[in-house]
Amino acid sequence: MSRHDEQLFVGLMSGTSLDGISAAVVAFREEHGRVQASLRHFAQRPYRADERDRLAGAMQRGSARDYCRVHADLGTWLGEAARAAMQAAGVAPAEVRAIASHGQTLWHEPGHSTWQIGDAARIAELTGCAVISDFRTRDMAVGGQGAPLVSMADQLLFAHDTEWRALQNIGGIGNVTLVPPRTLAGGEPVRAFDTGPGVVMLDAVTQRLFGEPFDRDARIAGTGRVLAPVVRALLDLPYLHEAPPKSTGRELFTPAFVEAFVARCREAGGADADIVATAAAYTAATIADQYTRWLTPMPHDVVVSGGGARHPFLLRCLEDAFAEHSERDQRRAPAVRHFDTLFFDAEAKEAVAFALLGYLHLTGRPGNVPSATGARAPRVLGALTPVAPSVLS
């Protein structure tokens, strides 16, 4: 199939970890009834410390003026990231069907509402492209959780040919999509939900105790010991006992939650490195716990992506947690595999997923998976901000 049959989109993602903006230039085409995606270029625009602080602060407090200004300024940062990615890919604005922007979640209240900021009009003006944004609200309007939305990409783009597969994102928050093999496509529902913390606690304690934004290459956690009693005690977190569909965010894993975690680790005799190691182990333990509680069948493999996939200590803890559950329940442990060994750079996955939602929007197809979000019905997701008339002429 020639490139003339492809449609170019740019996906933009700013996640719960607040490390920066991911921008993916993606070509989509249809082949034998399946959507195919080809990643043309991927880039990240890290947040400066003051930008990160503004976004983190807006999740906890702020005036109407503060929210208004950060919404507009984030639109500028997103537009700049999209424009830089397009230039690096050698793609002109006229070649891009649309930019699909997730924006930044400031508040997410399952069962009621969700709020993503990042002015789409500014993105459109900076790039000369149409913009599709505000993807989560339509799913919530029809009774869904508004999350996880990557499930559509997991189903359409990343399913195994013959086995059940789990796609586990370990961003700020962890989320899983269990997808049936392609041979059963349409016959079995996709299941998906947020598993609990991703790196939100790991990053928070690393920053609090060591002054670093994250534990690069597990240099800190690798020198610590896991405080197993703390991990076991926190598996009683009420969220973990809620049945899917469900979603969570920084509204649960607040600075106060992190402070209480640190205090509990101190009471257990933990040094600073032990607290970082325990935060990583807790994330791994919640993932394995949630699989055992809620996933049937157990997947053949678990394909990990997100910032946590770059943390070797966390992944070792995850393999150990799966092995422990497997031995206890007398069933096979899934193989843990890196997303980028199977597909493309794992850091680009969520940006590609939102580019896909933009593609589905413009082709009039639903972007939510009701069995994953709990919505009453499938819906086309997102709101369109058209390209300026002067650009079209």
C-alpha cells in the first residue's frame, strides 16, 4: 500500500507523571479490514521545573485566574511540541489531518466528571492544523469512567495473534488492558481498568527524599530493601477491592497519601533508599494483585510501557509478584515483556493511542470500549477545533 493511502495524525499526551509532553507523528491506513499504524517520528518536550510546579499546583489549589492562565499556556506548550515533531518528521501542516491532544488531567472524578486542560485553539493557531481534544467527557456522559482510553489502541493495534495479552502501562497511574487474541476478535470483550499507582508514588518519594524528579535506572531503589509489611498493609487500600470498571489518579495518591506512606516506612525502620524501593515494590504488588482479583483468563504475556517500564527494579519486583501469585494459585505466571521489543518506542504508546482516537473521530467511529470504561454505549470521542480558514485557502 502506498503512502497516498495513509493519513497523518499527530498525537499529544501529557500524563500523570508530569514529566513532559509526548508528541507522535503517526500514519494510519486500513488493510484487510484492520487499522495499521506506522510511527513516523516521536519526540518529548520535558517540562521545566516551574512548568511542572504550575501543573502540579493546579491539581491541588488555584484561583480562576490561575486555571485560566495555565490552560492557555499549556495550549502553547502543546502546540510547540506538535510543531517541533512535525518539523523533525519533515511533515507540512497541510499533510496532517489533525492533531489529537489529550491535554493534562487536572481532576478526574469517576462517576461524575473529568477535566483536561490545554487550549485547543492555541494548538491550532500555532500549528496550522485542526485539533481534536477533550476525549474523555463523552464517555463519561454515557455512564463511563472516561478511562482507560488506550484500550481501543490496545485492541486494534497491539493484540497477540493467538493468545490473550495484557497491555500494562506504568505511567503516573498504572492501567491494564486485557485483549483477546486476534482469532477471537469480536467474540470476547476487552477488559481494562486502572490497577493503582504507577510511578506517582515512586517519583514523589524520590523527589522528596533525594531531590531528583525520578529514580533513573533504579539507582536508588537498587540499593534499598523492600519493607514487605508496608506493602502488604497497603494492599488493603479500598480502591484495590473495587471491581472494574474503575479508574483513579492523583486525587487518591495525593501528597498527604505520600507523606503517610513515608511515615509508615519510617515506623518500619526504613532508610531513604528503602522507602524508594518499597514504593516501587508496592506498584508491582498492586498490579499482580489486581490481575489475580479481576483478570480472567490470566494473560499469556504482559507487555509493559510507560516510565515504570524503564525502572529495572520495579520490573524485577513485578516478575517476583507474578511468580508469588502463580505459586500460590497453581497457575502459570505471565511473561513480562517490554513494549518496545515488540512494536516501537514504548514512550510513544499513549501519544499514538490518542492519534488513533483522532483518526477514529474523523472517520466517524467510536473511540471508547464500553467493556473497559463501563459506558452504556460506544461513542465517537473528542471535540473538533477546525483549521483556520486562511490556512485552507
